[in-house]
Amino acid sequence: MIYKRGRGTMAVSAVLGVCLMTGCTEETWGMASAAASRPQSLEDMAVSVEPPIIPASAEPSAEGSSVPAESVMSEEELPDTVTITISAAGDVTLGTHQEQDYGYSFRQAYDQAENESYFFANVYDIFSADDMTLVNLEGPLTLAEEAREGQVYSIKGDPEYVNILTAGSVEAVSMGNNHMMDYLQQGRDDTVQAVENAGIVYACEKITGIYEVKGIRIGMISVNEVSQGYLVEKTIQNAITELQGQDADLILVSCHWGVEREYSPEDYQKILGEKCIDWGADLVIGHHPHVLQGIDEYKGKYIIYSLGNFCFGANRNPADKDSMIFQQTFTFVDGEKQEDQEIRIIPCSVSSVPDRNNFQPTPAAGEEKTRIINRINEFSQEFGVRFDGDGCLQRGL
């Protein structure tokens, strides 16, 4: 599945340049994100390019110019710089499981909400300012009644719940997880139809997705290691080869892996994450444990072991409500990806209230923000990765 979004402008590179020179702050990052998502007029684009500096010592040429013709770079010769900001969030279950009562459930929240924008209202400004938002859609969107035999928690939501994603500016979903077949093939097929009708790009097992924005093709892979173990390795390798053959500029691999409620990754998570990068992935995104795990760096690329829950309808009051949004900005110059590491984490709670889950993920502030960043730093310490008080990656540790 391929989806395209319009081309941006070069103005954002000036703001990102400030981030590189002065360090990332919420203000400069916000300026860059806003610039990336805002179309510009031709006049605006013109002033975003610095005019050539004319040396005072330059002698006028015979034609009256004070700069030799060969030293003036034409507009066509300027390097084409494009920045792409991707936001990744964790497990999203738009619905309930069969054991849940209606009271205080996701379904009740949906029925009582004025519109679908309620659920992602507190993160909409973040998601709408980036170039692509990716979440793990865990559980089918279907009206099917026949559940998988032996499944303890069979999760589903109505197909119309897909509008929650579009209202929240979510452009892409990973669907390779241990709940996508809770309502058998019918449930999976209904989910595919719902996300395709909504214009959302998806990846699931052997099906890859491509989202195109600003002329950059972002390839997506999604596998369920929880159920398939090391068999996913062949799937990932084949999918990376397929996406490379389709001229993908970036390749993201979403891995459903690990042990539920464990804050440290298993050894195989580390092995598989590194293999993904060796095979050609630019970013590895993990989920399934339902709690946060650390972030690793390998060969200049990053492995997020677990993003935790996000908008999670399957639990009305999880004991650990900590979550986060991972953001990375990739820079391309004349179509070539640069080896920069513009990374930020945004600590969140799965709920806007502390005593229960109201299914409204909310960025943390103040002491809560500091506490969650400190937790992520603790989990990431063994990998040599650390974030500052604003959530920006600290280099040179």
C-alpha cells in the first residue's frame, strides 16, 4: 500500500539549523515541526535562501558584475534539503475485550464523546506538525462475532472507530501483532478494509507499506515475533529487499516482541533489533510489553524496545500509565540520507486523569515529565543512550 502527501519547503532547514547550533529545545523543535507541515508561498521560499555574500575586494567584470560568474551558484545548483519528522507511539486498542463491562469502557467513552477527536485531542498538535505518525493498531476493527478459540482476551472495536486515527492525524499503523487475528480472518479483513478506506497506510507480516511525503518514500514492515519467534527473520529480510527494490528512502521495522510488563528487553530483542539494522532498517520500533523499555543505539541507528501503551482501550486502569512518543527527524540532501541524529522523546500518560484510564493520552509536564524521562534514561543506561530534561538526545556520552 502506497500513500503520498505533498512536498514541503526548505524553510524548515533554517530552523533545524538553529537546533543543531544551539541544542534542541521545545521552542526550536516546535518551530521546525510547524514549518515542516506548513505550505509556503513562492515569496516565503525565496527569503528562506541566503543570498550569496559578495566579497568587498571583488573587481567589477567587463559586464559590470562585482562577482565572477563562476562563483555565483544558481538556484538550480543549490542543494535540495528535505527534512522528515516521524512520530512513533505504542499500543493502540480502539475497543474492548469480551470480559469488559460497558461502564467506564472505551465503548462508553466513544459513545459519550462529542466526536472522534476526543481520544487524540491532547497529542493532536504533535501529530499534526510531523510528517508521519505511526502507531501499533492492536486488535481488529470488525463486527464479526466469532472469536479465536483459546484466546484469553479477544479485542475488537467497530470499523467506524478508524475515524479516531484520522481525526488524530495518524497516517500509518503497524498491524503485525498477537491480537490482529482475535476475530479470525473476517476480523483481519474488515480491519484492512477500514484502514484502506480511511487512507491510512499499514504493514502486516508479509504486506509492506509505503508512505510518501515531500518526495521521500517511507517503507514500513510489521511482524509479530511474540507468536512466530525467529521465523520473522526471513519475513523482515524479504520485506527490506522488497522495499529497497521499490526505492524506499527510509525503512522502519515494527517488532511486536518481548515479555508483558517487563521493563528490560529479552536477549533476542537485542539480537533481532541489531539484525534488522544490519539488513537495512533505519529505525526499529518495538511494542507488546505494555510498559516502557529502553532505547538502544547500534551503528548510528536506534532501536526502541518498547513504547508502552498509548490509547489503550483494553485496560480501564493500567497500573503503569507511563508512555511516550518517539520522534526522529531525518535529513536528505539531494536525495541522500544524512547521518544526523535529531531525536526527541515526549513523555506521556495514557490518560489525562490519574485515577483511571479515560483513553486520552496526554503529554506529561513538570515533575511528571522529569520522572518519566528519568525512567527512560534508567532503562537506556546500559545502551549508552540518554535524554536531557527537554527529552532531546544527548550526544557524546
